[in-house]
Amino acid sequence: MGAPFALYGIAQSLVRVFRTADLHETVPPLLAMLLVWEVALLDLFRGTYDSVPLGARLAFVLGAPLSVTLVAMWELRRLRTRHGITVRGALLR
């Protein structure tokens, strides 16, 4: 019963609240990298996966940040090569 309302709310929040590209086109990939590494560091220092074997723990803690970082770096490179938009341009330098 509440699923349509929840989906509508999610769509509206993505359209209205998370419009970070309106600030500058490089903000979304930079923000994604910052947030995913912050969560990984919190998991690391809180000992979230202490009972998990070392290999799996490394995959859990570093898998998402590394993959998000690779995609974000690819997006930043694409913005630079195809559109001439750089992080330095966002800083007005």
C-alpha cells in the first residue's frame, strides 16, 4: 500500500534534493568518493567485520570504495576530455 508513495518520494528526493550537479558537474563524483571512503573508514575503525576472515573483510571494506572511486575517476576523466570540465575549473583557478 505504501510502495507507490515510497517510490514517488525516492524519485522526488533524487530530482530535488540531490541535484549536486547544479553546483558544478564535478561535484557528484567527488561527493560519491568522499562519502564511500568515509563509510569504509567508519567500518574499519568500528570493527564491523571483526569475526569475518581477513580476505573477506578486505573485500567488504575496500570493495565498494575502490569500485566507486574507479567509476568516479572515469566520470571525471570523461567530463574533462569530452566537455572540458575540470575540478580546477570548479575551484575557479
